[in-house]
Amino acid sequence: MATQYEPTTLRIGVFFDGTGNNRSNAVKGDEPVPEQATGSYASALSNIALLYDAYPVARGFLSLYVEGPGTLQGKPDSDIGWYTGTGETGVHQRLGQAALALAAQLQAWRQSHPSVQLQALKFDLFGFSRGAAGARAFANDLSKGTQSLLAQACDFSPCLGWEQGVAIEFIGLFDTVGAIVEPLKFNFTPTNGDYGQLHLALAPGVAGKVIQLVAADEHRYNYPLVATGNDLRLPGAHADLGGGYLQLSREKIDLSRVQTSDLSEGADPLNSEAYAAALALAADYTDVPGLTPQVRVWEARAGLLGQRKTVNAVLHREREVHGHLSRVYLRIMHALAVDSQVPMQPLSAPSPGWELPQDLLVIAGKLEDFALGRSSEIGLTETERHLLYRKYVHTTANWEAFTACGFLPDDLVYLNRPADEGRLVEPSV
């Protein structure tokens, strides 16, 4: 008598974390950051890691967490993966690793359910930053059917009908950034839309629902957004949406290039053109009380006899910034997924110190109402907006020099420099 198989469908969640984010390495709760910790070891859990924890662990479900580019559990971060998005911890490598890991899970599931025939696989994909690029590329690869990385990694008998039996139900993205640099392939800039082997454009109908939360206050030139057809622009910088900021951090940044003037030794530096130029730039930062930067001035001797000096002036700001805004967007993405019939479990109670502060609750409610379609605008009052930007929105665009090599282009010297004419946006298709 022929073996009778019980047909079933598996729901699979795949969670691609952002560059420099790793749930195993991250600081948990309110525990102190270890001395000398940097990168993924000095970051909080991202929203991708927290959404992964909310995906069902039950019969009929599988889930996979994919480490952020540039990171490895328990090992030093990779500069190559972090800065270029390539190498063994790069975005493309993560796709192959994800396919192999999922194939192993599916094989183990098959062995523990010998009388069940896989009738269909339904996917929910989540990603942040370059991890969002990975989620998009993974979605496009799945559309290749039997030629996809996952299909090639699987060895099923009886076989799944890949063309008819595989569907993507939901794609939830936080601020997609590709930013691939491959010097050996003459790709020297992260802003040219060249993603190498990655296909990031999402065709209409690729999933039941695609949603992207976009950082309205991300202005770095080297962080071009890859749009979708369903983008929600929300207050905050890149990781204010995707997570990873600590509960409290000290922000110390230069908001302008260093201005210089050559003066006689006894001249007052506050009367220099350098100081005047830096001070004039401060007028661009008066919109929010308490965020106006200061002009930092220092001198250096010039000339063989020391009778001249160089005056340097830069617009500088220091402040404390809280990381709780990302938890608002965690709740929003979770709610959007649930509204799209993704069977998420309730979010875990916040870790110590991660409860939303009282002064953020009303703002959070307005952001949620807007994102979930209950309001046509965010509608913050001036007082609420000032509070949000003064206390919770990080400033990422700055003129901190990554290297002192003067012959290199700005893209490589000032990795976080602001875009001259607004953030670059790559089209969705």
C-alpha cells in the first residue's frame, strides 16, 4: 500500500539584522556596556532581534535570525563587512548562509514529521538597513523557484512544488540601505546604485504586503534609501527606527567642516574669518531650543618664526540622547504585521529601563495612529516636536573624519557627512 502523507503548510519567518547588529553580542536590558566594547558589543538589541523573539515557536512555524553584516556571534566585528557590505559577513554571503540554515531546519522538520507532506511554504521577511537589503534580495531569490538558493539547498522527497507552493505573505523593512562597495570591481562608492549580485527592486505582487518605515531625519550621503512602493516617513534617524541605540548615550559630533584662517600671532581668534564662518552655520540649528551647537576654536603655530598662527573653528555639539524612540517603531512594525495576518506573539514586556518614558507616551500614540492609518497626519504640537528632537532623535550626519589621509575623496574621509541636497533615494522598481 502506498504511503499516505498529510499535507501541511509551514509558516517561516526570516529576520535579517542591520549592519553592526547582532542579538548574541548586544547589550541586554540595562546591563552596563563592557569597557572597551565597540560595534555590535556596544549596541542594544535591534528591532529585528526583538521581532524575531516575537515570532511563534509552535507546530507549523519555523524562524531564522540572520546576523547583521559585519558581525559574527562571539567574534570580533569585520571592518570589511561593516564598511563595504561584502566579504564573509556581507549581504550576499548572508543570503547563502540563510538558505543553508533554513534548508537544515526544513530537513530536521521533515525527519521529525515523516508522515507529513509539505504542501506550501509561506514566508514573512523582516530587515533593517543592509539587512533590509538582504530581505529584499532573499524575496527576489525565492521567486526563482527551483533555481533559488533555498530550493538548491533542499533535498526533499516527496518534493515541494516550488513555483506554486512558495509564497511571501509579508515583508517588513526598516530604512533599507544597500551601500555596497567593491573596489576590485571598480565600485568605489556606496551611492551609485550598484549592488553587485544583489537584486533589491521589489516587483509588484512579490508579497501579500510590503511596508517600509523610513527615517525622515537620516541625512547621511553614504546612506541612500532604497524605496518601496509603500514607504512611511517617520521622525528619527536610521537606527532610531531600526534600533540598536543604547538607553542613553553621549553624542559628541562636529556639524561642519573645520574652518581655518591665517592670522598674526597676537590677533584675537574670535575676530577670524574661520570663527565667523562657523558661527554663521549655527543659524541652521536654531529650530529646536536646546540643540544649538557651539563654535569650538583652537590655534596652531604657523611660519618658521612662529609669528603667525592658524585658527581652526568648527561647529560642535554635545548632548545626551535616549534610545527609546526605536521601541515605538518596534510596536508599530509589530502592529502592522499583525494587521497583515502575520501570527506574531505579543511583544515581550520591556527589559529593565526600556519601558517608554512618560514624556514619550503621547508622542508614541500619535506616531502609532499615523502609521496604522488611524490619523492622516502625525500632528505633533511644537512642544512635543521640540521634546522629541531634543531628547530622542539622534543626529547621524556629521563631519567627523574617519581618516586623516587628505588625498582621499570626502566619501571615504567623512563617512557620515551630510548629503548636499537631501538624502539620495533609489527607486523602488
